[in-house]
Amino acid sequence: MLITDATLPDGRTRDVRVDGETIAEIGETLSTTPDERTVDGSGKRLTPGMIDVHVHFRQPGYAHKETWETGSKSAAAGGVTTVVDQPNTDPPTIDGETFDQKRDFAADSLVDFGINGGVTAEWLPNILLRRPLFALGEVFLADSTGNMGIDADLFADALQQATDREITVTVHAEDATRFNESARERGDADAWSAYRAAQAEIEAVRRACEVAGEHDARIHIAHTSTPEAIDIASEAGMTCEVSPHHLFLSRNDLPELGTFGRMNPPLRRENRRKKVFERVADGTVDMIATDHAPHTREEKDASIWDAPSGVPGVETALPLLLNEAREGTLGYERVRDLTAANPASVFDIPNKGRIEEGFDADLVLFDPDEVREIRGEDTHTKCDWTPFEGMDGIFPELTMVRGTVVYENRREELFAEPVGQNVRETGVR
Ligand SMILES: NC(=O)N[C@@H](CC(=O)O)C(=O)O
Ligand SMILES: [Zn+2]
Ligand SMILES: [Zn+2]
């Protein structure tokens, strides 16, 4: 395929030739060869496909919430070309058998993937850590969906085992001893934010970074929701991600969202959200990862103490960020770094995350003037709702995974067959 006259994240307008699975040539004017499909990219922009290192695609165990098919279609339609699945499925991904089982489900994926391994008292590190894992994690320092919270000793042990094998550990950092029990008496949606207090995250991140330092380990903090936690991680030389809901939503939105705004860690006050945004814009935050955590409308429609935690996001993250780029609050290069270049370098995924010759042809073509209102019913996840309802997004016209067009939206929406591969399995190409 030849994409002509598309604007790259750095502002250059170029022709981009894809041959097989890779970007073959980038030039000012490339001539077409016979039998090659040409796509007119004039007035449009290209960005590398998003690498979302934090999704919950729910198989095995919770196929009514999401499957690899629906989750990866949602990813493709949102410009995400690599996803990393988390271990809190049923059974949890904690040994060889459960890893292999999840690997089989992932064969339905339209996009490339990684599979994380989890830590519980029953995990089998010697077997699990020899599988082609993406990373260890998310390791739950407090209970979240799946109740996989572990104690300090097990965390230290897991950190050591992973570090011995040069495997990065991603951490869900909240300290349940610092939850605010008095909020338990309340019944409004904001009670969840009052309960799982900011300080519970801040102190858990501080402690996790200390323990990592003691073990010479490198950890990655999942879904940081406070500027304090981001600063602690960054000053400790660790990496962190921010999820779109903590970037674009705050406790001010809870009267409208109700229990659909419940997630872990929870939404924070508007002044903290603004400071999180600043750290995303200035590069202190390494990457955006969605923590796509689908639950059905029926499940979410419960009391604030009974509703499950988590919101969908894999389809709307890049569109929301591209809209920020259009508005000038984030540059297109920053968006590329946050969504593609940084996750690829932090998690060592060679050949992805940049539009350069020889790199995987994981590409998203979009029209920067085509702004669309986000609607839950338009998304492709099993979740037919979104916490970003009514916000502006810029959606892909075409999403390519290693040279295959997996999603195209021209007159109608078209999806390809599953072509996803495990990014940690080499030699499969
Ligand atoms: N973030 C959430 O609120 N929920 C996640 C689990 C998690 O990432 O903690 C889920 O799997 O539902
Ligand atoms: Zn988590
Ligand atoms: Zn998660």
C-alpha cells in the first residue's frame, strides 16, 4: 500500500509505502507500482498505532463483559494496534496452564497483544516466568476487580523473582489500610472517591518505589491518578501511566456518572486532575494506558458499594488525545510519545511505536478536521456505554496492524479477520 501526502506527527508531509508487514519507504514523492493500493492521505495525518499496555479483555471467565474479539475490534476502531491484557480473569493468569489458555483466547485478536502474568499465593513463578510474558502484573497491592490483592512479603518476593529474570513489574498501587472507612456510611457516587483516598495511592506508590529500590528492580506504576504519585514515581526513576478517565474526568463528573464513574483508583478532585494533565503534557508521565475495564450496564447499575469497579476506554483514548492535539493542548509528537513511542521503549517492543523505515506497519490514518461526538452505542466493546459520552473525539479512518488493514471506516465500517500476534513470541513471522 502507498499512502500519499499524509502529515506525520513531526509535521512533515510524506508518502509512506507499506510492503508486507513493515514500513518500506518514506519519501517526498514515491511512485506507485502496479497492483499496489494507493490511499490519498492529503489533508490527513498518520500516527503510529497506539500501544495500550493496560486492558482487561475478560477471557477466560467473563465473556459476557468482553471477549478478545469484541475487545480487539474496539481497539482497532480506536487506533490501538497492540494491547496488553491483565491477569485478573477467571482463572487468573498465574501459571503455565492459565497462560496457555489465555494465549489460545488471544488467537481471536485483530491486533497484536501481550499477556501479563499475575501474582497470588498460588502462583507458580518458575513456570509462569518462563512463558512469553509481556510483564508481571498488574500486581495488586490492594483488592480491585478479581480480589487479587497481595501482602508486602509476597510483593517483595515477586519483585525479586521477576527482576532476576529481567521482567518488568507493573503495580496497582493503593494501600487499603489508608482507605477512609468513615465514607462507608455514605451512599452517593462520590463516596467511592472519598473512601479510596488519594493518600492511599500516594503512600502505596512511595512504598512500592522504595521496595523496588531495595531490590534493584524496575517497576511501572499502573493508572496513577494523583500528581503526587506521578512525581514520586518519576523521582524514583520508575515509569508510570495515566488512564484517560483520570486525565479527562474528575469528581465533578460523578453526579452525572453515578456508579458508572466508579473505578480503582477512583476519580480525583478537579485541581488534581489539572495537575495530572500538566504532567502528561510536560512529559513527566511516560504513557497513556486505558485500563479498559468493561462491565455491563446491568452490573454497573447498582449501589455505589455493590457496583463493580472499572470503565471501558480502549476505543476512545487515542480519539480524545488527537482532539487535544487539534485544540493545541498537546502536540501530535507528544501524543505519539505517550501512546506509541514511549510504551515501545519502556517495555522493549522492538520495531513498534514509530513511523520509520523498517518498523512494523502499525498505522492510524485520520482526518484532523473530522471531529465526532463520542457515543457509547457507537463503540464496539460489549460495554455499550462510555464515561466519555458526548465528548469530542477524532477517530481513525483506517487502522493497520503489521501491514493488514484491520479497520476501515469509509462508507461503512469494515474489520479484518484476526491477525494479532504475541509481541513477546519471536520467530513467528
Ligand atoms: N480499574 C478498575 O477499576 N478495575 C479493573 C481492575 C484494575 O485495574 O484495578 C477491572 O478489571 O475491572
Ligand atoms: Zn488496577
Ligand atoms: Zn487494570
